[in-house]
Amino acid sequence: MTTEPAPRWRRLEPDERKEQIFACAARLFADRPYSEVSTSDIAAEAGVARGLINHYFGTKRELYLEIIRRALTVPRLAVEILPDGPLELRADVAIDWFLDMVTSQGKMWLAAIAPEGIGRDLEVERILEEADRESADRVLEAVGLSRESEHGQELNALVRAFGGMVKAAGREWLVRGSLDRAQVHTLLSKSLVTLVGEVFPEIQRAAPRT
């Protein structure tokens, strides 16, 4: 009895096809400057008609901006999977999840934290700022706080400042090779515990009450 191989092509549901196009575009933008990637390139990589890209994402620019947004925004899932337990454990798991995510995205994360070729215009800046704020909100949720709580705006700003170190550490690991993953994990997890356990309370005590 012989088993025929599975067909190499199958019809995808719309959401699956959209995600396939998105993934192919992300790989291309990670490998090449923005100006060197066309919608025809993306269509060929995904094996679809070019019009389908416009249907799902609009222009090449809109697709690129969505890739940046997703690459830099921490999803709610990252908070939901955290275990119950002390802050040190939750920080350890959260940073491990983040480093796994960066590893899986490869060069796309690096391209997203310093987008080039499209121009640093107001829309790009807005997306970067929104991604930083939303990701900071996820971190606050992970430690049982909220931007809507007292001094929440200051806490969100502190997490965004921590995010600057996260990006710098990522470059040291992925670009320069001056730190390995374990060292980056230690740096970020210990810093997050200090931020939440020591800096947050000090800022809340020192902040003027309205």
C-alpha cells in the first residue's frame, strides 16, 4: 500500500492567506531596504496576485507600517500566559517570551526599531509611539498595574524608558554580538524587577498628588 504525498498547494481561508502575505512581506522587508521591495516581489513570494495585497492591506506603505506596528507591540497574550507567582518569576517568563519573539522575527524586529527607507515622517513616529505606549501598558498589566491608576502616566513613561534599554540590549545581542541571549535575559529581567519593586514605589511616593 502506497501513500500519495500531500499536495503542495491547497486553498487557504482568507485569514490564512492574509497572514501568509503578511509573513512573506515581513521577510522581504527584513532582508532588503523598503525601496527595494515592490508589491510584485511580495506577490511572487506569497504566490498570489498583486491585487490581493491591495485588497488586504492597501498600499505597500500601509502594509509596511502594519508590519512595524505588529513587530513592536506586545500582545495581550504575552500577559495572559504569565504564571501566578512572585514578581521575579513573572519577569523571568516575560523576558523569555520576549526574547523568543525577537528570535522568531529575526531581522524584522531590528528593522522595525529603526525603520529606514520609508522616511521618519509623522505617521511612522505615531506608530512607534503608539506601539511603545501599548507595550508599556502590557508590562503594567503583567505586574498588576494600569495606566489608568494613580500615577499611571508616569509609570507608563518609566516602562517606555526601560523599553529604550530593551532595544539597545537587543542590538548588542543581535547586531554586535557583544552580549549573548543569557546575558541579555539577566540584564532585562533583573532591571524589570528593580523597576517594579523599587523604582515604581519611589516614584509613586515622590509624585505630587492632585
